[in-house]
Amino acid sequence: MIFPLQALIEYNKNMYEITAAASRRSYQLTMLNDPEVALNDGKAVSLAANQVFTDKVAFRIESA
């Protein structure tokens, strides 16, 4: 799976939020030992980024 570069280029919202969401999703995939990571050659970060940028997973930033 290739990192969604075109989605990154076209993204016009808060880059910090989407980066934090992809990072957190990557952590979740790794900790859950998700089989999709193995299918992606062990590349949890690119899988998570793809899921976030293509809206396969939703995210929200909660205020402290």
C-alpha cells in the first residue's frame, strides 16, 4: 500500500490534527496486532495514514 500522497497534497485542513490522528491510528494498529499490518509488509504508519486520509477511520480532537 502506497502512502496517499495526492490526498496529502489536496488536504486543506489542520495538518497537525491529521498527523496526530495517523500517528495514534498507527499505534492502535500495532498494539492490536492487526492482520492488515502484515498484509501491508509491516508498514503500520502508511496503512494508518491511508485509512485516515481516505476516511476509512474517523477522528476527532477532544479539548482538554
